[in-house]
Amino acid sequence: MNALSALKEVKQLADAIPFYKQQGSEVDLFERAWRNRLPLLIKGPTGCGKTRFVTHMAARLGLPLYTVACHDDLTAADLVGRHLIGDGRTLWTDGPLTRAVREGGICYLDEVVEARKDTTVVLHPLADDRRILPIDRTGETIQAAPGFMLVVSYNPGYQNFLKGMKPSTRQRFVSLTFGFPDAAQEEAILVGESGVDMMVAKRLVSIANAFRALRDHDLEEVASTRLLVYAATLIRDGCDPLVACRAALVETLTDDADTAIALQEVIDATFGR
């Protein structure tokens, strides 16, 4: 392979990996956890980059990724699998967790505390040194393939005594805490994700930081990096900044008319209108 071909191959590989701006040592820790077959718990507010980080790492490591958005009605069968009737016979169909265990991929359970407690119990034998998945309905016990990794996440801001993670589950994981990036990092993320120019990125981050100061006063949830990317994407597409920020930030964050007016005033002042 000549130098030009090698360069093209490297570029194609980089293009295939979703953009992610590292905040600290999380990439190194993820890779070490995967190499040593340790499960990982990621904590952080909505929209701070937890899912993008896992997607980035799966592509970086060349592993299949199975993502499950957890909710109150999620059952163990949704994760493990179930018998389905087809062509006049009953067939077993693996769930996302089982497929990841068999293939040696990453199973990512997003907002795991939203799932029912009896559902998360199936994770226990996978999240310790046994690394096995017993399937009661088929009598099968699957040994996890070498590349398998279990990753879960949740937002501590929503946690309460009814939806906390049990200590018996939590202590099976290596843990990471995510926050919103600092201003310089968040600006770089907006530029990298949307292609918007740096001046617009700086203004959007300034707006977000002003909104975040209102947490627990006028806003239940603050402006996430995800929402900033949405606003930046609209602006990059030619949308007026005031319209883009109104749609991606103000209307998403509040239904209260007075609060919306106050937020819009911050946007107007930032973009010099």
C-alpha cells in the first residue's frame, strides 16, 4: 500500500467515526474498561454527550453497538429475547442484549434507572466476573464473547428514591461523571458538529451559559449541548439566528410566556438585535 492509499484509508476511517470532543480522560478509561472486560456506568445531565460518546467509542473500537432507550414498560424479554410465531412455528428471537453478548459488541442501556427493577436484575451475571447471560425460556446460558461490553447511563438530576440504582447493581460498574463541556470545548463541538463559524458558536455558548444560570429558578432543565447543536445546524443552513434559537432553545425549554420572553431577550442581546 502506497502512502496516498494509506492516507485515504485513514481518512475514511476517521470519517466513519462520529465526531466527539474529549473532555478529559474518558476515552482512555473507556478503552481500558473494554480491554479488561469491565462494565461502565455513565452519569450526566440530558444532552451532555453520553450517547454520542458511546457511539463514538463503539466506532473507534470497531464494535457493533446495540442501544436500548429504557422506560417504565421495558421488560427483561425486551432485552433478552422472546419466542415469536412465524411460518406456523415458534421461533426464538434474540433481544439486543443477547445479540451483543453473542457477537461481542456493546450493549448500551440509556437512562437505565427508568427500567423496571426486575429488568435490571438480568444484568447482574453479566456485570461481574462471570460474564454470563442465563436465558430461562430456552435453558441456555451464554458466555459473553471477548469483545462484549455493558454500558449504562442515567441522569442523576431525575433520580429519586423510587428510581435510583440499587447498590447491588451500581457496585458492579466502573463509573464516569459527565458534565457540560467548558466554553472552549463546547464551542469546538458546535463547530465540529454543525460546521457553523466560531463567532456564532461563541454566541450560542454564551446564551447557553446564561440560561444555565437560571436552573432551579425559572427553568427545570437547562440548555443542553445537543440543543445548541440543533440551533447551530439551523443557522448554518441559513436560518435567522433569532428564529433558530427560538425554535431550538426557547420553545423547547419552557412553556411559560414570561420565561420565554426573558430567554428571548438574552438571545436578542447576544446577537445584537
